[in-house]
Amino acid sequence: MAASELREVFFVQPEGPVSLETGAAASWLRSCPDVRVAAVPVGDLPDALAGVPVATVWFHWSEPPALSEAVRHALEVHVRAGGGLLATLAAAMLPVQLGWEDVAPDEAADAAWTDEPEDELAREFSQPQIKRGLQSFRGHPLFEGLGSGCYSWAPIDGERIVRYAYTGETWPKQGRVIAVSKSFIAMNPDRRLAWEYMVGDGWALCIGGYVYFAARDPRFRPQLEHLMRNALERAAPNGGRARLLGGEWRRPVIGLELDPKVPLPPELPGDANAAFELGQDIALEREAQDVEYTLAGMRALVVGRERTGHEEVWFHPFRAVSRWSLAAAAEPPERADSEAHGGMRNLRSNVVTQVAHYRIQPGLIQRWFHVGERTVEERATVAPDMPAALAELRPEGASPVPTHLVLTLESDLRLMWPYSPYTPGRLSYVSDGGAVGLQAETGEWLGLRIEPAPAVLTVADASDAERSRARITAELELSGPVRILLVGATSEERPPMQVDPAGWAARCRGERKRQREEGVRLEHGHPELAEAVEWAKWRLSTYRVHVPGLGTSLVAGYARSRPTRFGDGRPGYAWFFSRDAVWTALGCLAAGQHEAVREVLEFLGRQQDITGKILHECTTSGVVHYDAADSTPLYLLLAARYLAATGDEKTLRREWPHILRAYEFCLSTDTDGDGLIENTGVGHAWVEFGSLGDHHVSLYLAGVWAGALAELEVAAQTLGEYDLADELAFRAASARSSIELSLYDPIEGRYAHGRRADGSLNMSETVMTAVPLLLGVIRPERCERWLDRVASDDFTAPWGVRLVPRSDPAYRPDGYHAGAVWPLYTGWVSLAEARAGRAEAARRHWESVARLYRAHAPGAWPEVLHGDEPRDIGVTADQAWSAAMPVLSARDFTRR
């Protein structure tokens, strides 16, 4: 940048001694190559501003400024004339002193750091991640290059914290709140830390905390520096050009109001019945049980239970229906089963008397229930690629008297976790005949249309202290089929003008045809296993989710959200995890679903941290966390596998800069130079809780790293990156050697689960040895004892493999990371056994995971099963990487 283009920044120094924090910020600012810095004593500011009218003034003080009248006047004139003001830490009080703000921040903290209530969850992890940062409301220019928010500080007990914020019911009157406090996988909207003002032709930005240049732990220094460069850019004079405002946090407003400007949904076309004509290549049916079902497309998710029917509908990233109740007209809908928690009412469907039968096929759910003497068939499907769902109620047999039902839907248009329930603000609605339009202040929209129109349709305010909620009640007369259409739109798109249910069905049939023809197929053997592979291929296609403005990738699994503090707004694991996405994508490669894998690579590359680290999780509402150590090497592994499977050099060349940055990040985490990347200071790697997760380096992480290096070498050779390929080959050999030297115990005759920070080995027997073995980075002859043990009843139940054996003193059969069976583990073990030449054991484990599609939710694979009983104990009954295992492991027992 030419000298004439340098940003002018006046860094204001207080009278008297300069604090350590203020001095550290000044030192950083002077190191910025694109900034011309002038350190100005506060008393000299009027003269300095008179000489340079176009500049940004930055106060970064640990104590509130006390400005003279002359300084206040100079700042007022400067900003109104188009200048900029950045006020951080205690200087965030400046707008009040300058008369731009009537309400002062009510929190003015200058104290020694101690953990706060929001750190309770972080303390449950093996390596607690106590950290703080700032979170916007769905994006803001302050966070350009940082997603929608970032961490900027890793506090240490006793460290000084200066924090000025608006909390509770206190909000700035004139300022726009643009960021709130961010902690480990959470945000706190009740602590508002950044706000801004347009003053005349200029701009003022305040950040009241978590921007500490003298922080003891430098872990988030790159994010802090990037954030503050953005802050200087945001506040800088821009010649009077319009500024992108970005998201704003607003004071919660609860309620429901009539607004005729809300759009109504489109009408159903005459061939709407064609939506349910999906073909019948595979189907499962049984007497209805108290088991959850899911039906998903790229934009829509319906969750319910076989006996009680639909419960929730999500149009990513918001919940369209929070309660779906169907009752006989003689039974008031208020009698529906209720679950209450903390003032939140989340009602399950009230089944009209007796549900007799349940059936599922790809893209279609059917239930049959009795209303008096009459049977009613209920069918439901979702659009494959738009936010829409269609249900139908059809009475069977002829009757001169209509069947009367009462349908009650409740909607809060809640954005997905971690946003608060009140985030949508006040809801507005319009109704006409059998149609209702409902819209949030934040822009999310839901359309409901019932055809034929019900005799009575009402919309009522069902809001409570936590959220706005609309209750829609329709009195249905079933003389023939009654169809219920739900459509949605996010704030970034317009409500649809029409729907094409016949087109949905045609695309679903086409997708199933491709699934049958591509990828692995079981052409010999038991027909039940061949059917399992086909169900798994279909399930894999349903985890592909698109969110406007965010992207497309694979989510981790589906379930109904739970009325708890940590469950509300979380439909199972229906958001983007890199760890889950990679293991699921490997199954997609085996299934021939290459487009989904390419989308995963592109999504993870776009969301890459400025350090090169790959995300651990990204919610569909756009909040990103980078908490895992294994996400980045898994991303490298997937990139190499994708190229090997598809030959798509164009995509890999396009993603190559992201791949190189991820590789360089991994190298930076080998702080002891042993050739292995580390958990310490980086994040968890698979086991997140308990003693099995507290490692400096885990065998699992080391195995993924060594495997990624070896396979990325082949990719580099293919792309002509020969120097890099040589380097990767050297590092892969070094990593394998280091694993043998530092993680193998010759006395025990087996590999350790991990190495602690003090150098000692954790010799717990676990299933995790499977991963480096299946990746070919450890020696099979050194795994003979482990292979014998993992095939024994101590590790293996008829329904899968436990994390630890039952003989382990710490074994708990219901422990998430302490003994439960995971279908994922079972698939890993099958792959590892096949790699080691134990074909019979490999097939036995593959069959046990494949057969799970009939054991719990029909056509789906659960996340976690009890270690001693074959029952589902996980969050989701429909888990992506579990469904990937029957396909991925089947490669050794099938042919194309």
C-alpha cells in the first residue's frame, strides 16, 4: 500500500502512567504495516485533530476517560465531519460523555478473572476450554473473515479483566448493539459488549471487553488482531459512502399481531397427490411403537413418533412447527400430553385413539389410526430441495358421516441453537380461508395451507415469557383426503410463489434410481443385508443440508429438540460437524454420492479459521466453533480420499490453498517436535469427557494425522506438487515412527490409548486402536492381542462394539464415553479387522452394524446403544456416521 493510502490512526494516551494493556495495544498498532500511527496525549488531541481532519481516533483504556470540554468538543466536531472513533474497554463509556448516548453501560468491571456461570459446561470436558469472545447476530462487518463471531481471549485465573457492558434489561438507547459475549459453544445475549453509532458523517464503534493485547495466553492472538483490524476499518472515515449495517441484537419483544402484509402460501396444484408416488423399491412396516422417526430433505426436517405422530418441523435454520397435535373432535386439543420445562411448553401430538400401523419408505412416512370405528391413513413427505412438507389425512372406506379431527399447530419460528428462544421477536400473521402466513421480525416466514379449507381456522397468541408463539387450530372434516402444506423461507429468500409436489416425487425417484445403480451393492448373500446397504445409501443422502447464505454440507443426525436448557433449539445433531461429516463423507464416497463429498470439502474450506484450523461445528444458524484437534487432519484425509475416488483434480486444485493452510496449521501444533500433532491447547480428539480424553497426544489423533499425511502425499503427486509430496512422505514416515516409539508399550505388547503431558502412557484398552489400524499407520502384527480382545465378548456385544471392555473398572454401559456401544466403533473395528486379514471377524462386525436398520427406528441407525442391552440411549435415533458404516465397511464384502 502506498504511503498516501495508509490509514491515519491517533492512538490516545492517558495523562499519567500508561497501563500495561494500553501499552501492549499501542505496540501492536505500530506493527501494522497499513497504518500510520500517531501516539497523542489526550490533552493534545484538539490540536492533532485540527491538523488531520480525516483520521480514526482510538481510545484503548483500562480506566474510564475523563475528558476536558475542549477534547469533547474536538471529538464531536471530528466525528460529525466524517472522522472515526474506536473506543475499547473502559473507553466504551465515551459516547455517554460525548452526549451521543443517554444510557451508560451498567456493568463496569475491573477485577481478577474467575470462572463464570457460563463456564459450567466447559468444565465437564477433559480439557476445559474456558474462553471468551464476541458474537454478532448472524453476521456483521466487524467479523469479516471470522464467521459471525470469534473467540479473542483465553482467560487465566487471576488475570485482570476490564469489561464494560449492557446487561439484563439495560440497553443503549441510541447505539446499535452488534455483538454479545461468546463462551464455549454458547453465547450470552444478556451481556452486550459491542455497539456502534452513526454520528453526522462519521462513525463510532465501542467494544467493552475481551480485546486484551496483554493477555497471558496468546492462543487467540491471531483472532484478536484480525478483529481489531476490522474494528479500525469499521470506524475509519470512508468519504461519506454508505456502510453495510450488518446484524443487530435487539431488545426482546414477545407477542403476536395481525399484519395483512405478511405473505400467504401458494395454493396446491391439482396433482398434489403425486407427491406421495415415490415407488416402492424398499419399505419397512410394523405395528406402531413408541419410537422416533425422521423424514428429511435438504431444507426440511419432520420429526415425530410412530404412535403419536408428527411433533416438529424444521426449515433450516429455523423451527417451523414446535407442536403438532391431532385429536378427535370430541377430545379438546388442550388435553394433549404436555411436557413443561422452565416455562417452555412443548406438547407432543395427541393421537386420536389407537394407532395400529406404521410404514416408512424413502421419502414417505405412513401411519394408520382409528377414529371411532373408522381408519384414517396419514401420509407425509418433504420436498427434496426446498423448505416444504406435505401431509395428507385420508379416511378409508365409505361413510355418510365425515370424520371430525382437530389439528393444532404451534410455531415459534425459533432460530437454531445457540440463539435464544426470544430471538425472532414479535410474530406477525395473516389468515384467509384455509391459509395462514406467519413471519418473525427477523424475517423467517412460515406458510400453512389446508385443502379443502377447514370449517374453522383460528390463530391465537400462545406466547410466554421466553418466546413468541402462534397457535393455529383447524377443525377438519374428512369426507375425502385433506392435505396440509407447510412451506417456509429464511430472511435471505422470498416466500415461494408456487409448489410442485409432483416434481418433488420425480426428483426423489430419480435419486433412488441413482443410489441403486451407483456405489457398493451386495449382489450375493442374505437379502436383509443387501436391503440394509440400500437403506444406508438412502439415509446418507438425507443428511445433505443447504442453508441460504451459509452453504451445503452433511449434518450429523436428526432428532426432536428437547425442552431443556441445552436441548431447546437443537433437533438432535442437525448441524454441521467436521468430524461427523468426514466419516459420513467416506461412506458417501463408497455409496457413489460424490457431489455430497465435494460440498463437504468446499464448506469446510469456506468456514476455515484464519489460522487454517478446520471447524468442529457450525450450527445452521451460522455460529462456528473450532474446538477439536482432529477436524483439521480429517479434512486433509478426506481431500486425499476424494481425489483418489473421483479423479476430480479441478475441485482439489481450487481447494488447494485451504488444504495447504490446514496442513500448515497442523504443523504448528507439534510443539515438541516429535512429528505428531497434539491435543494440548488445540482441542479434543474424539473422546471429550473423562480420563480417556485428557491427553497431550492420543493414539487416535496421531493415527489420523499419519494417515492423512500418507494419503495426501499421493494427492500431491497427482497434482504435480512434487516437492510437497516428498515432504509429506517424510513427515508420514516420521509420524509412523514416532507412534511406534512413543505410543507402543513392548512390555504390554500393545499400543497405548494416549500419552499424557507428563510423558506417561494411558494404557486403557479401548476401541480407538481401530482407527490407526484401518488407516494402515500401525503394524498389524503388534495388534494381534488387541484384535483378539476386541472380538471377544468383553468388547463385542451382538449389537456392536463397546468403547471399553466390560472388565474395565471404569466401565459404565450407559456411559457416552465409558462403555456404550456405538455403531461407528463397530464399523471401525470391521475395517481394521479387514485390514489385518481377519475376514471372518470383520464380516461378523459388519453384519451386526448393518442389521441395526431393523432394530430401532426402521431404516435408520442410532447414535449410541446401551453396553449391556440392545436399546437406544443416544441423542439421535438417526445418526449420519452410523448409517455410513454399513456402506463403508461393505467394500470388503461387495463388488461394484
